[in-house]
Amino acid sequence: MTTRYRLLPALAAGRLGRACYLYDGLARGAPIVFVPTQKVTERVYRVVSHLKAAVPPGEGWELERLKGLFDGEAERGVVDVLVERGYLEEVRETGAAAAGGGGELTPAAVTAAREAFAATDAKHFFNVPRLFGLPPQGEDDAQVAFAGVPFASLPISAGAAEAPAHLRRVSQRWANWFEVFERGVYCEAGMAGGLPRLLGQGVVLRDFGDVGAAARTVGQLFAAAQQAVEELVRRRLPAVFVGGDHAVTVPLVCAYTRHHPDLAVIQLDAHNDLFFLDGAAFNHAATAANLLLLADVQYLLTLGLRTDLDARTDTLRRIAAAPQFASRLHLYSLAATKRLLGEAAALDQLLDSLKGRPCYLTIDVDVLTPAAIHGQISTPAGGGLEWWELLQLVEALIARVPLVACDVVEFNPAKGVAADEGPPKLLALLVLIIDGLARRGWPARG
């Protein structure tokens, strides 16, 4: 019997920047990846694209018939390589087919089933989740970096350490960045009478993995953050980080202030994180205080605050009595933040004060109303911004201030009740940030 071959059912070919890839086009629906992402030449990309267009999905053809689709010897040689590497796999009878119409498990049928399994499923790869199925190889023409910071400081926020891995898995089920790069995705945030905007189209994104994955002490995490930021600054690559709880913002900002002593930090948060602890500590309740004490941030703008009553006032009094610290703080309640969203002139005036400074944006998702994120936050505070308000605010910030980096923290998949479709709104926030950072590029000085 003539041997027939078929392309792996999940095989897809795509571009990312100047590079071509083979990747798994069905990864969003399967826990096992049939096709590992692999950078390939332009010729291989064209051959696979032509095979996918010419051969009906799942249909097996003889090798000579497949080669007959191409005139050049080089392209025919690629077909042989695809067989050798397993991208064109042999079509074999399953045990049921070998047994005939009744599907009886005869010894011959069992043997055929084992052989078919060894030739196909046994060679399939397990999924290694990456954000939107990005390739493991980094591209020199990347425009935006992504990295996880999977650390938490307290038991109440321990689940936030799982957020980077969780979002990678969910994002890979929802979309593949090769397809986003080619066609974009649309978002209706900020629409006022026109068509939705395309986000991500033409954007080369790189997943740098996790910052400090091997860290076993807080000091090692700070050192790992410094090393990661050095690389990003050298590449002049804006970045979006996903925590982790809010404590992870501090080592990142400390690293950036070494390069940008005048760095301004914009904090979207339900909690001020200034007056809850006395002194510096790796604790998500001390983030803003640590930004002043450890990172020496000279300008801290916090939006979305909504503490009703708190008796811990000793630290507040000390900061108020220290002009060198008090003058750095610009704190806005939730109500004041919502007024700014409704008053373009007032928001413009506030953001104009940041235009001469490089900025770092930190988004604690508890700035949202808890219902908007299905309760998947470590320390809900009631009320809050709605998703569209958050997207509107982030869009305004990215468009008007020079951001070197942004983080999204305190998403806690261990809390609340996950939506059936996962957190697509959180992915929308990430894509909005990624697209905005790519369009703005590395901020110019002065």
C-alpha cells in the first residue's frame, strides 16, 4: 500500500516582524500541542502555506503528489524535510479501521492501533504556555516586552503569584499573536461615532518569561529585576509586567530609577499603600511608601483611592511633617478620578505636569469594582472603576505621558469565581497597553 502523508492538523504558518514561524493553530483548544513553535526560513513558510491551501485538511497524499505541487527542487526538498521533522506525518489506519466496519479489537487491530499511536500521538508535544502563543525565541525587532513577576508577599495575596501562568494559559486559548500581528483585534474603548480600532496589528511582542524565576530571597528578586530592566533599557524596549501582588512593583521601579532618577510613578489603586506600615517592608500594603523610601521616587500620582476610615495615622502625620516627602504626593479619590475622566481639560492639565518626566504606570486591579473582575482580587475595597472607565483612563495615560513601563498586579485567580470565558477584559487591558506602548515607542528625554 502506498504511504500517504498529511500536514499535522494544527500546523499553521505565520509571520512576526521580519521572521517566519510554524506554530500550533489549535493550541487555544487543546492541552497538548501538536506543533511546537519554530522559526523557519521564508522558503519553508511559503511551502507550508501552499500545502495548506492546496491539500484539504486532514487528507493524506502520496509524497510524490505533494512534491508535484512545486516546480523547484529546493521547494521539493522542503517537503522531504517536513516529513523528516514530523510536520508531514504518515496517515495510518487506527485499530477500529483495521478491524473493519464492526471495529472489533482483533490482534491485528490492536497492533495497528499501537503503531498508529507511536507514529502520531506519541510524538505530539505538551503545551508550554506563552502569552498569546508567542515563540520562545526573542526577536531583535520586538517593539514591546512582556514579563511575569510571580511573587506575593502575604497569604491573602498568595494566589496572585499564579497570575502570569494563568494569563498565559488563558491568552493562548483566546488568541494567537501571529494572527493578532497579521489582522489585529478590535476594541470599542473610547469609541464616539466611528468604527472600532484595531489593536496589535503589526506589533512585534516578545515574552521574556518570568523575572526572578529562580529567586529565593527578596534581595535576589531585586537583583533579578535590576538585571531584567538593564536589558530592556539597553534595547530601549517599553515593557508590561504582570504580577504578583503589588509588592513586586518596588524592585521594578527601583531598577528604573537607576536610569531615570526623575521617574514619575502613576498608581491606579483602591489603597494608598502609604500609611499602613511603619517603614520599608516587602509587603503589598507598603508599595507607595517603599517607592518613596527605597526607590526615591520624586513624583507619585495615585488615582482611584477610596479608604473610608482608617485609624493608622502615625505614618500619615510623619509624612505630612516631612515636606521632602509630602510634596511628592498627588493623591486623588475615586470620586475625583471619575470627575477627571469626565472633564478632559482637567485631565489634560494634570497629565501636562508629567510630560517632561519618564513615567511608570502601576495598575492594581482592585481599582476596579470587585464585580467587574469577578472578585478575583486579593483586597477588594467596594465601589471602584468600571472596565470601560479603566480602559479610558489607561488609554489617556499611554497617549499623553512618556511611559517606560507598566505593570498590572493583584489579579488573583484563586479568589472569587472565574467567568466561564476566562478574563477577556483583563486581556483587553493588556492588549490595549501593548498596542499603546508599541505606537508610542521608547520615550524621548526632555
